[in-house]
Amino acid sequence: MKKEMGTIVSLLLASSMLLSACGGNTPAAAPSSQTGEGTHAATQTPDKKEAGYPASLTYWAVLNANVSATLKSYSEVAAYKELERRTGTKVEFQHPTAGQDKDQLNLMLASGKLPDVIEYSWGTVNKGADALIKEKSIIRLNELIDKHAPNLTKLLKEHPEYRKMITTDEGNIYAFPFIRGDDYLLTYGGIALREDWLEKLNLPMPQTIDDYYNVYKAFKNGDPNGNGKQDEIPVLLNFNSGSSGFYFLYAWGISDGFYQENGKIKFGAIEPQFKEFVEVMHSWFKEGLIDKDYAATDPKLQDSKVTNSQLGSVPLLVGGGVGRYMDLMRDKDPKFKLAGAPYPVLKTGDKPELGQKEAPFSGIGAAITTSAKNPEEIVKWLDYKYGQEGHMMFNFGIEGESYALTDGYPKYTDKILKNPDKLPIAQAMGQYILAMGNGPFVQDRRYMEQYAGLPEQQKAIETWMNAKNEKWLPVLTQTAEESARFNSIMNDVNTYFNETINKLIMGIEPLDNFDKFVATLKSMKIEDAIKLRQAALDRYNKRQ
């Protein structure tokens, strides 16, 4: 499940990338030309004459980076243009300044001057949805969904686990959710290795931590890039809290942040195994296996190290990482090949305890505010995306333009896969759909099958999915008081963690000070934060 300390580091994901990176039920075809077997899509399209869609509404949402690369607003995305044509609803989109969305949301909520709909990652909002409902900022949707949202209602009846995820501890449904509709969509990141280097040095794919050490040592000393210089960088990692640099930590069965064991919340950085991990990472850094400049390496510098054939391994996303680098290097170095490597274990033959994996619902959704004068009509409008036609529009776009049906399979056209303007696939998608990002609809597996369509990408997903992942937490909700206390603690904890962990790994801070590191985290009340998480998990487990 989603990590409580944050998801993949921004380079590997941008909170969108997410880019995100699926076996579910297949709906029957709708009575429309836009048919197809959309994963988890509802089987009926509401009767437009009876739906009573609103004439207009205001809609606040963070603009996905793959959309903003070529467009100024969601109103320019083909799926939303088509939605307006079919429903007659004119939407005035409001997009916060990039990187300032949380501050602008808080100011907007405090002012009381709200749009009709707010689409956001509600799990990150300080007070939580229940408090916002009590304060009359957003409205409870349970009864409105039951009466006016047949498509979402059907989905929730077929998948009660989704209803549990989108319902708060107090029983409120507060948003039309973004649902990843298939297990295949939940894992999209992991460790990537230069497979051509493995082949050149006659090395097997690593499985254990010791295997990775041996591979990285060979990368450093074996001149796999063939230039006669010892300029190879075996691995580039990032060790800030919640980052993918901790993929190697999973070998010890813990994360750097919050996770659970048999229903009990733990915080990995204060567990004994974390010290063993730090000792290993320090030894790798000391031997020159970890990029000595890892803390100062930004995405552009990483690109340079990859495309100049210096970097042997780095955590990547399947789309914006593996696929992107394969495209960049296709002409420059035909032998260049990346492979998704297994999440490491300590003992040969063990299955990884943890790997990157999202929850089907991560807290992202569209809430209706108390400023809306016509919530019933807005509910019906939002519900359109969960029907067959809306599902196809927001996952695949416009039939005949961005996709064509081939034996019932919605295959993206060359406007997406081989864009005539040379746009990356994600940006080409951003002109038509939102499946490469998020929004109030069900994401379709067949989007990812084509977005990550290279053999290297498909194999990477299969490899990265091979982990137990039973210790991840679902999206938990807290009371306003719990949230304030938790955030106060974790702001200090994260700052101290990020400052100190790099010093320990680089040797600036002696490893003998690790116990002091743990003691300091405890003095910052991390154990109180654990109790707050435990209370939230206990409430979640009691939901029906």
C-alpha cells in the first residue's frame, strides 16, 4: 500500500507521475460506438434526457504536468471537450500555480469562497475530510451517490473494498474517487539495471543484497561502457524520507517510514534492521559504488549520466524512466538496454517482503463544496465518467482520433504512440485523456499496457510486482486534532531524518552515532506519531 512517508522521489515520479503506473472485472459493452471491455467500467450510460446535468460549474484542480506541457487548462483536453458536448455542461476550470496547490487550497478553504468542485489528494489535507464536512466546506456524498450516481453505485456494489477505501472513519464518502482498476496498475517503479552491462560482464540478474553488491563492484571495475576508463557509476540513489533510495531497505522487511506487521504500526527508521541497512549503504558509498554526488544530482544531471553511459543502475518509473531512456538511447547506442531488477532479499529464494505498490485508491478525488447550488446535478455529471462512455473518453479519448477499436481492444493511434509533433507519449496523451495522471474515474489496465508497451517495460512491471506487499498501509484518516499533532511531529522528524541520514551514509556523521539518531527521533515524539497512526489503522479495520 501507499507509504505514509511519501511516495517515490520527485524525479521518479512527480506526484503525478505518477505517470502513473491492473486484473479486474470486464464490463459488458455499452449501446454506443465507444464500446470495449474497459476494466471495472460500469455497464450502463445514464439517459442524458433524464440526467439533469448542470448548465455550468466551477472546478478547481491541479493541472497535470503532462497536460500543461502543451495546454493551458483541462478545458482544452479532448475528453473534457467531448464531455461538454455530450452533457451540455460548461466547466470553468481553475488551476493553482504549479507547486503552490496546497497553500492555495488552504487559503481558499479559509476564505469560504469556493468553486463548485475541488479535485485534490484529500489524504494530504491537514484537517481531513470529516472536519471539512463539519465545517461546511465540502458535502457528504453518500445519499447523493445512491440516488443520482448509478454508475459509481454499481462499481461500489461490485467492489465493496473500494467503498471501504473511500469512506471515512465517520462513515462519510467525500469525493468521487480516482480508482486504479487493476492490480497491474498498482506497481510502476523499481530498480533498473543496465542489462547490456550484465551481459557484457557475464553477470546474472541480482536477487540478494550480496548479489547487488557483487554486480555493482563489477560495474565499477569491469569497464562495461568500454571506454577504457574507470568512470562508471554503479548506482545512483536518493535517501530523503519516503524516497526510492530505500528500495534496498525492503530486503530487511521494513520501510523507512510507517508500515504494519500483523496490524501493528511500526516506523522503520527506529527499528534495529534500519541500522544494518545504513551500515551496508555506508560501506557501498565508501567503496564508490553509490554515486558520490547523489545528494546533488537533479533529474537533468541524472539524464546526462544515463545517456553518457556512466550510470549502471537507478530507481526508475516504468514510463518516464525505463521507456523514456530506451527511446533516448535507441539511436545513440543500439546496445543500450534497461531491465527492471527484482526487489532485493537477504536470502536466496525468499520472496521480497516489500516493493513499490500503490493503493487502488490513494485519496485523490473530486469533492463537491457547499458553494454548489445544484449538487444533485453535479453528482450526475461526475458520475458520467464512471459509465462506459466516460470511461472510454478519459482513458482513451476520441474514437477515430486518439484510439481505434481492434477486435474490441482500444488501441491508441499514432497521434499518441508516434506523435507527429514528436511529443513524448505522456504529453501526447495529455492532449486527449487523463489516464496518464488521475481524476474522478477508473483507470483502465489497457492504458498501461500501451503506455508501457516496450518489452523492457512490460517485463519490468512483472518483475517489480513480485513482492508480498502485505505491510503497506491503506490511506488512513485522522481527526483534525490528530492531524495537527501528527503533522507537527512529522515536520520535525522528516527534516531531521533528511539531514542526518545522508551524513550517516556519507560518513560525515560516524555510524557510532546511530543510536543517538534513534534517540533523537524518539525525543521528537515519533512514538506518539506511531500511536496516532495505530489509532487510525484500528478505525480503518473496523469499517464495514
